[in-house]
Amino acid sequence: MNDEIIERLELKLAFLERANHELSDVVYRQQRELAVLQARVQAFAIRLQDLAQVQPGWTHEEEKPPHY
């Protein structure tokens, strides 16, 4: 192999290593964001479940229609 081919291969390798590192960083950030979002969804699901168990202080018949 001549020096020009080796240099081109080294440049390609350097580019691929940089791209791999950048993609790894993106995946890591997305993983952290996903964990936060999953925790929020779980908290909302628990809250919604708690709200579904609470009985209202009135019946649907006692509730005033929206035009009143």
C-alpha cells in the first residue's frame, strides 16, 4: 500500500470514530430523556388511577347543565 491509500483509510477511520462517538452521545441523551418521560407517564398513570377512585360529591343528575 502506498502512503496515499493509508492516509485516506486513516481519514475515513477518524471520521467513522467521530461519527460513532457523536451517535453514542445522542443515544445516551435519548436514553436519559426516555427514562424521565417514562417516570412522568408512570406518575400520571398513578394520579389518574387515584382520581378514578374518588367519588364525586354529586350525582350526574344534580350537576347543572353547562348553559346555566
